[in-house]
Amino acid sequence: MRIGLVGLGKMGANMRSRLRARGVEVVGYDRNPDVTDVASLADLVAELPAGERLVWVMVPAGDVTRAVLDELAGLMTAGDAVIEGGNSHYVEDGVRAAALAEHGIGYLDAGVSGGIWGLDNGYGLMVGGDAELVARAMPVFDALRPDGPRDEGFVHAGAVGAGHFAKMVHNGIEYGLMQAYAEGYELLEAKDIVTDVPGTLKAWSRGTVVRSWLLDLLVKALEEDPSLAEISDWVDDSGEGRWTVDEAIDSAVPLPVISAALFARFASRQGASPAMKAVSALRNQFGGHATRPAASEG
Amino acid sequence: MRIGLVGLGKMGANMRSRLRARGVEVVGYDRNPDVTDVASLADLVAELPAGERLVWVMVPAGDVTRAVLDELAGLMTAGDAVIEGGNSHYVEDGVRAAALAEHGIGYLDAGVSGGIWGLDNGYGLMVGGDAELVARAMPVFDALRPDGPRDEGFVHAGAVGAGHFAKMVHNGIEYGLMQAYAEGYELLEAKDIVTDVPGTLKAWSRGTVVRSWLLDLLVKALEEDPSLAEISDWVDDSGEGRWTVDEAIDSAVPLPVISAALFARFASRQGASPAMKAVSALRNQFGGHATRPAASEG
Amino acid sequence: MRIGLVGLGKMGANMRSRLRARGVEVVGYDRNPDVTDVASLADLVAELPAGERLVWVMVPAGDVTRAVLDELAGLMTAGDAVIEGGNSHYVEDGVRAAALAEHGIGYLDAGVSGGIWGLDNGYGLMVGGDAELVARAMPVFDALRPDGPRDEGFVHAGAVGAGHFAKMVHNGIEYGLMQAYAEGYELLEAKDIVTDVPGTLKAWSRGTVVRSWLLDLLVKALEEDPSLAEISDWVDDSGEGRWTVDEAIDSAVPLPVISAALFARFASRQGASPAMKAVSALRNQFGGHATRPAASEG
Amino acid sequence: MRIGLVGLGKMGANMRSRLRARGVEVVGYDRNPDVTDVASLADLVAELPAGERLVWVMVPAGDVTRAVLDELAGLMTAGDAVIEGGNSHYVEDGVRAAALAEHGIGYLDAGVSGGIWGLDNGYGLMVGGDAELVARAMPVFDALRPDGPRDEGFVHAGAVGAGHFAKMVHNGIEYGLMQAYAEGYELLEAKDIVTDVPGTLKAWSRGTVVRSWLLDLLVKALEEDPSLAEISDWVDDSGEGRWTVDEAIDSAVPLPVISAALFARFASRQGASPAMKAVSALRNQFGGHATRPAASEG
């Protein structure tokens, strides 16, 4: 099996390593000359068998992905196929698949989870698209996914878009899980009752109901920095949490936990909160105190 | 009608003024010699008719209120009565009423709303306790409450404790209302689409569904400081919001909005959020980036 | 002043009445022959002065509004103008304004609040668009808005789209306010401490911090049905609450209260909640009990 | 090592089995004659060595636990010790420890996690109390905890109360985690995009960021009942989630996610929601429609 891989950033480079280690030949392309295998997308395409090419695209979602797919559409030929593995919004998949289909080029969307640990642990894969094409790409998926039964690390989730939809929900859940652990951590720290907070979280690693890989990572972080002194409380969000809430609103699905986790991230990045200034201004108005912090309610 | 009034802070002093303006004689006591009418609680009690005394207590909830009530229990006599008007937790009312009842002293609890505006607008009153005693104190309530029908500014809400319970819920609602306006304000400010935000809020003053006194106050605040530049986003909370959520939990009542408003206040007072540090640490762990803010999710 | 008014449903018919009562001539059109003044949109346009026409469109947002505007574009002439008063999404305003501008037809978007009470109280108006056109339509706005200073019931909020954006946020706030009162009401009802719940809410009508028009309406509802026995707990949502949260997510504005109010509505319409089934299934799995409701946590 | 174990319900009976399988002698007592080893608490105490006794109490929190501890206080002697392993509120631990200390009886509180799976997997243990006593009971803890390094399944979290405090926070986190998965599950089900929802969750079992034991349980539940058709959406709560939020409020720690998860459980158990009736009543009032579900906002 020989495939093309476009995008050799942190994720892509690791994926190339894992694929090669498991017997899949990879022709990698990246704009960064230090990491790329070939000089151009055209060269990448040229090194793959026409009409049977598989090219995995692993570049930033949005404009970059769109540009790469546009260029590939002009270089690839009927029978070839693209696997779009970035964190794209699922609604774009239909558009892209249709555009490539005009050239006879197949399209799969693949949600990929695992972060930097995927290199060793394997990547959880959620794939959308045509079943025949999924079957054709299965050696690639098998090389990337974790060891163990295939269905514990890979799913053909549905038609085009289903892979990115599943990944979007996966990340929405991830927001909620992280915030749940974080709130518990803060409460443990807030009282002097539990005197060994890192040890307590570590003791949840086995046997308990809350054990998870995220917990293991939090334990690891606390071993490196027991009071998280070196860590900023500024938390970015990457799109999928937002899309998850947008989708839930569109489907009238209540999402109190995942939305609260998302809003906590927004708030973490604010200097002064305009909303809380407004609340403060209101209290000043009815309580008659301009700056006293410990004002009474009306 | 002649009553005693203990506590001549911002609220108490205004209440004394309103009562006097409406024909109720007031003997006021405060530890502050600049504002007090008499030198001691004993003097205050001495100036009221034994066995028919009414003493309104308007001091900070908690220890101060408890100390005043204890001292009054030793000074007053059977037939007298106390009206506890502070922001006390309703569960304390039963204890206090029972302690005073041992001396034959009556007890009413009164929730008082209106802030500094009560002097002119009157105070919304929610009263708990014995109906006969409520009737006896009605001239006082009528002087304090807003003009208009009695039932639009006064309620005998139930037995001892009901007044403070009603006030507690009132303040919980207040938290939710303030946060709702504040969130809307922030969203208006966040986009450049509405170019006259203070004017937009002012235009909601009449006719709209969201018109309210709190909105009027927000309009006023924005007229004084159109971008709230001089206002801190640090927002205190005074107990009643917390008690409201505690009560809801005790009764298994879902309170998503009021609790969210309370938590937003807690968060407004944090320097760095330990919870968000934990989320940040988790993202670093799985994403492999220590400080890059725009990290991707796993 | 003479204008056209398209859409004579509950809102439109009341607006026609208010306009006529205040000296604005109205030619109304509705598909319902029982309420319309003219037989067709063409007839409506024909009764207005070419090149100076003002036509207020007050039909359901979405397809109906789009169809009406398309038809009007073919009937009206350069110099005429449309005021779009429905609950449309603000992003559509730019598209519509541009399409009409090709015909030289002006466009204003107007957010209208007040419900069935607007007939008597006047309507709160938030308008977006060109200042000159706003000035031309001012007699109409003045007739519709509440009595009192213009800026307390009307705002020119910004360029095209600003009116609907302001109305969207207004309704988002409305969701939060309603839920805050509703949660407080439920908590009062949940405990037997306050024995006169309707009376307590009524006593908040004057003087208190939480007094508002929405509170007045809740008092009125409780006077008609003291335990809300005849009211369903099924609560619809109409789009603007959803758009408000979507916008906040787009702008990274935390909206915990308004989103919680929206999600409570979603949940109110579910038969069995799939999410809570999943939680229940999880508890069964780790607790080892298939159907016992009072199961212990792990 | 030989200990007493009071309470042989689902948890206690499994713990007895695990202890015995790992070489700890157990004298078990339960009011149920079918499962008990001895006829009375007195008999249990009699079978243990005076002055060195260890008795693990594993009965329902609250009155039952209090009664058992009171009875043990009368039966045990100085030098003995009790390990309270139930889901008790941590504030009670200090009271109990002090009462037993008057008899020279030691006290440890132990939070125990693992549910019915603990028999095979071992139990996660969080222990509070005196270090010397913890060391004495370590063979019991080692037999109960999961295999592997001790600190991954056991922690001496602090002084008396710390064990139950840690367990309380553990369960609060658990609420948040469960709700996060549940919301994601509902969203996957709500759209027809992912056509294999159980398979998608199963594919998250390895490699992904959200992998956890709770996820494994949800996968298992969906394998048994792919649409959760046989599962009620009525979800109980057991105290610790409530205490967690109470504690957070007491410490001014924002807990949006865990509280939302708790409130979702409350709501799941309501027939008709009084709050949503109030919202519905409000919409009827301003919208002028008594029963139409799809009413427009004001």
C-alpha cells in the first residue's frame, strides 16, 4: 500500500511515522522543505498510481484545506480518492465530495482523535463516505488505528460528512469531560480538607468510576507541576465545540454541560467581562455604592 | 404610631426618613453617634410603651443581628415585638422567634427590597409571622411600602420565616435578571452591527417585553458611563443567591439560570481560575504544546 | 401620511388600528379576505404615491417574507421603500436590501416588541438602515411607538440589519428574564414556607428590584389560574433565542443564562430525553440495578 | 488479618468476597439472616481481638450509619477502630470521630468507588484520618484496591473527613462526565448523519481523547439495547452531587458543568415543570394565545 499524505505538521508527521512503521508507504508533502518528501503536490500525485491514488489531506481546516483540495482536483484523475482528515466542519464535506466527484475522484472524511499520543497508541478514526472506498482504504485505517479489535478504534459512521460529524461530537464531549474534571480539581483545591490533591486524582486511576485517559493526563500534568503554577488559565477553543452547540441548537437538543464548558473557555480569555461590568453597574445603581466590593443586594 | 429602629446605615437611615415623613414616630439607634437618636438599646426601649413596643431591627445579617436580638430579649417585655428586616437566612427566623417567645416577645421577619430608591419609591415588603402581629404593625408597613394598592408592595407571605424566604427567592431571581440583561449587553457590544448600544437599551424602556426597573437602571448607568469604562467587572454576592441555589438543591428544583448567574459572579472575582488551568494543562498534555494559545483539540 | 401594510395577522392588524387611530392612513393587505383592505399586493402598491411609497411588511419570517419582498420588488418603483418588521434573521437584511436597491427601492429593518399589548401601549421599535429613510418614516414610527420621549421607545440602532439584530438580542434577554422568574416561582411553590405564592409575586409589583412588565404578566396569569393548572409546560421557541446563542458563539461571548433558558425550552418539549436515558443506562451499568430508581452512585 | 464488616448489601457482600479471596478474614454482619455470618453486632465484635479490632461499616448513609456507629461505640473498646465506608457527608465524620474518640476508638473515613465491578476490578479508595491507623488498616486497603501500584487506587487524602470529601468530589465529577457523554449521544441520535451511533461510541474505545471506563459502560449498554428503548429517562441522584454543588457555593467555586448535570437529573424526574408552566403562561400573556404551541416571541 502506498499513499500520499499532505500536511506534515505535528499530527501529519506522526501519522506518516506510524504508517511507515506499519508497512504503508507514504509520500508526504508539506510546504516546509525540512519535512517534505517531495517538492510539490504535483510531484506527490506523480508518485502514486493513476486511477488508484489515495491522498490523505491533513492540513488546517478552512481555507488551507479548501486550497489543497482544489489543487488536487486539478492534478488527480478519475478513480483516485482523497481522505480529508482535518478538523473540518461536516457541512463542507458534501460540497467537497461533489466537486471532486465531477472529476471522478472519490472522497472520504475522517475524524482523527489521539493528539500527539496517536503515534504510539494509534488514532481513533471515524470515517464517512462510500463503503467501497472505505474498504479500499482499510489498510491505511488499520495502520493508523490502535491495536485491538478494529471496531474499538475505527468506525464507518455513515455517508460523506458522518466522519467529521462524529469527530465534532467527540470533541464536544471532550469539552464537557475536561471541564468536569477541572471543576472537581478546583473544588478539591479550594478547601483545606483534602491535603493531597494530586495524590487523590492519581488514586482515581484504577477501579473508580471516573477513571479515563483524560484523568491520566491530568495526573501527569500535576506530577509535572503539582499546583499548575506554570499553566495559564487562558483556554482556546478550536471550532468543534462551537459547532457542536450550533448543531444542538439547530436540532433543539439541550446541551447544558457542553455549552457551559464552551462558555467557560470564552470567559477564560476575557480581560474584563463586559457582562459582569453591567451587573456591577446595576448593583451600584440600586445599592448606591460606586466601588465598594462587598455591597448588599437590593 | 411610634417605633424603635435599630441600625441606621444606608437602608435604616432612609427608612427612618420615610417613616417620619409619613407620620410614624421613630426612635433610632445606631452605634454610630453621628446618626443615632439615643445612646443605647436600653434607651431606645425605654422610650417605647412597655408591652406594646415594636422594634424594627435593620442591621447586618448574622452575628450582628443575633447580638442585637439577644440584647433586646433582655430589655423588652411580654407583649412587645421585634421586626427583623435584615437579609437573614430564613432558617434562623424560627430559632429567633422561639427564643423571643420565651420572653413573651413577638417576632416578625420582613424581607425588604428597594435599595437606596426605597426612600422615595417605597420598599417592597414580604412579611412572615403571626397575623395578629402583622395587623398591629400594618401602619409601619403602610408607611414604608410604595404608594398604590397595598397588595402590590406588601405581602403577608406566611408564618415566621416566610418573609425572608420570599426575599431570598426575590434576590435569586434578581441575579438571573441582571445576568440576562448583562449577557445581552455584552453581545450587543461584541458586534459592530448595533452602533448605538446605550440608545438601544434606552429604546427598550417603553412598550417592549423586557422593560423593567433594572433595565431603567442599566440605561441610567450607561448614560453616566456609556462604555462602563469606570466600572469593575468584579461582582460580589451577598448570601441570598447562594441560599436560593442551596434551597433549590434541597428541594430538587432545577435552577440553571439562577445558578449560572451566581457562578458568573464567583468567576468574576477569581484571578486565575484553577479549573481553567486544569483544562489548559489537559490540552497541553494531549496536544503536545505547552504555551501556544491556539492549540487544536484532540 | 399614507402607508401600505402587508400582513394583518395578530400583530399587523393591531398595528393598523394603532396607526389609523393616530392619523396615519393605512392600506392593508392580507391573504385573508376577511381582514384585507385590497385584493392584492398590486392593488396595495397602486394606492400609494409612486416614488414615495412606504410599505411595512409584517408577515412570518423566512419564506413568506422573502416571497412578499420579491413580489414587491417587481411592483414598486425607484424612490419607494420597504420596512421589514417581521422577526427575520438580521443576516438576511443585507441580502434583501441589496436586491431592492437594484430597483432603487429603499429598505429598513424594524424590530418590533410589544405583543398584543402594543395596540394600547405602543410598540418598542429598533430600526436599522439609512438615516434619511428613517427620517422619512418617522411619522409612522412615532405613531407606533409608546407615548413619551421618542428615545424611550424607538432607536435608530445602526445600518441595515441593526434593527433585527437588536430585536434578536432583546428576545434573547427575554428568554433569560422569563426563566429567572419561572425558576423563582417554582422554588416558592416547592416549599410550604411561603403560603401565598401569587400574593408574594404580586407584592413585588412596586418598589422591589425585580419589578417589571413580565412580572406584571406573571401576576396576571396567576390571578387567572393561581396554580397554573390549565397551562402546559411545553414551551416553544421562535428562532431569536437560537440566533442569539449562535451569535454569541460566533463572537466568543459567554451566554450561560440565555443558553440555559433556551435549553430549558428544548427540554420542555421532549417526551423521554435520550440524554437522560443514557445517564440512566450508565448508572444501571455500574450500579448493577436495572430499574431501581433510587440507585446509589458508584 | 481479620476484620469485621457491617453491611452485606450489594457493595458489602462483594467487598467481603474480595477480601476473603485475598486472604483477609472477614466476620460479616447484616440484618438479613441469609447473608450474615453472625447474629448480632455484639457477636461480630466478640469474634475480633479486643483492643485491636477493625470494623468496616458499609451501610446506608445517614440514620443507619449513625445507629450502627452508636451501637459499636458501646461494644468496642479502647484501641479498636472503625472504618466508615458509606457514602456519608464529610461533615459528619468529625462528629463521629470525636464521639468514638471518647471511648478510645479510632476512626477512618473511606470513600469507595467501583460499583458492582469492584469485586473483580478492585475498589478505588480515598481515606481520611490518622496516619498510624491508616498504616494499621493497610492490608485491608491493599486487598480491596485494584492491582497495580498502590497510589493508583488508594490515597490517604488527609485528616478525618478527607476521604468522604474526596469521594464527594469524585461523584460530582462523575455527574458531569456522564452528562457530557449523554449529551453527545443525544446529538448523534438527533441527526441522521451518523447512521451507526452505537458503533461510533464503540470506536472511541481506544486511541481517542474521550476514552474512559464510563464510555466502555455506555458502549456495553448500547450493545444490550441499541436505542435504549428499555431504559427510563428518570434519573435519581444520591446526595453527593448535591453536596458537591453545596460545597462549591460555600467556597465560591464556579461549578457550571457539575451543577448543570445535577439539575438535568432533577428535571428528569419532574412530571410537568412548574417553571416551564410559568414561562408558558408568560408567553400566553404577552402573545395573546392561550394554547397555541408555536407562538411567536414578543
